[in-house]
Amino acid sequence: MSRSLDRRTLILGMSAGAATLVLGACDPSPAEAKAFPLQLRDAQWRERLSPQAYQVLRHEATERPFSSPLDKEKRRGTFACAGCGQTLFSSATKFDSGTGWPSFWAPLKQGVGTRRDFSLGIPRTEVHCARCGGHLGHVFDDGPPPTGKRYCMNGVAMAFRPA
């Protein structure tokens, strides 16, 4: 009896160790992953951003669907990072995905970066600002032509600049 209990303990211990290794190998948050051109101290981000924008951009939170006025924005212009002003998306690539978040089929060149995200236990592709590393949302492979991509962004993480 004690021999099988020892074997179970060993197997459970090995499983927990393997899970720790796998989760530990996951990428850190974008702000920790690499040095971005614009870096501020946490207190500076808190001062610069609204509480909700701070949680989304700096701590990868998600705003409630259908809560952002940018989801319904139809004017010509550009969408920029609310944290640093980096231009991210053109209104020409915006579409109504029906998800409740502003969606685009392509970003502007050098506006965004991506990384693998395992925060929900499944692999996703996180999108962040290429200048400050702020979390913007995720990109999925269920968008319209010509790219087939859906950049599903948090509106609070962006500012709209009319043309």
C-alpha cells in the first residue's frame, strides 16, 4: 500500500513540476518582455492614464464589450495608443465585427507588436503598442478579406484622431 502511495505522490509531484516548467516558459507581459522606445515608471503611467486605461494598457485587463465609443466610430482618421500617441490603425481597415470591441483587419506598419499569450490557458496572440508596450487586445484568424485577421482592440487603450 505504501509503495503505490509513494508512486502516486511521485507522479503527482512530477506533473506539478512539469506544469510549472510549461507555465514558467510562457512569455512575460509585454512591458516586461523587452525594452520599448518609451518607458515610464509605474507612477508616471498612473498619472498619465485614466484608471481603466491604466488597467488595460499596463496590466492587460479587458474593457466590457460594447462600452467603448470607439466601437461605433465611423469617421475617417487614425487610432493611436492612449498611452503614448503611437499611430496604430487607419479607419480604412476598421470593420464592425459584432463583438463589442473596435476591430480592424490590419494595423499600420510598425504600429504594433505581438506575442503569444497563454493567460487563459489557451494560446492566443496578444497585440501591444510597438512604442510603449501597452496592451491593446488580441488578433484572431476570423476577420474579413484581404487579411482574414481580426485585431480586436480595447477602445480605452486607443484615442481617435479625425482626418
